Amino acid sequence: MIIGKIEKNEKTVGFNSEICCTICGKQVPGGLKTGEKYHQTKEFEKELTEFKKNYLCGICRDKKRLENN
């Protein structure tokens, strides 16, 4: 999954971060990628923290979407 900014022709950095669904707690498989310049900046850390707080797995996301319709 790509998170953050990746500029044209920029190398990407792959990393693992424990991300769990905020509703059911299911852990997300796989790693994340971001741009080499953006990785480990304060802006990136803030974005990653917010992403972790609001992440929904596919099942919970679909349930929430169906409830809203």
C-alpha cells in the first residue's frame, strides 16, 4: 500500500508498520511504501499516525458504507 508522497522518478522505501482495523482489530497484511525524501519526516509521521487511527479493513469499510446508504 502506498502512503504519502512519491515524486516522479523518485526511489521508494518499503517498510512494515503494524496497522489494525479500528473496528474489528484485524491486522493488515503486507507492507507500506513511500517516497525516499518523504520517509521519516515529521509530516510523514503525522500522516501515518492519522492513517492508523482511521484505518478500516475491507469488511468493516463495506459494512459502514452499506449502513450509510
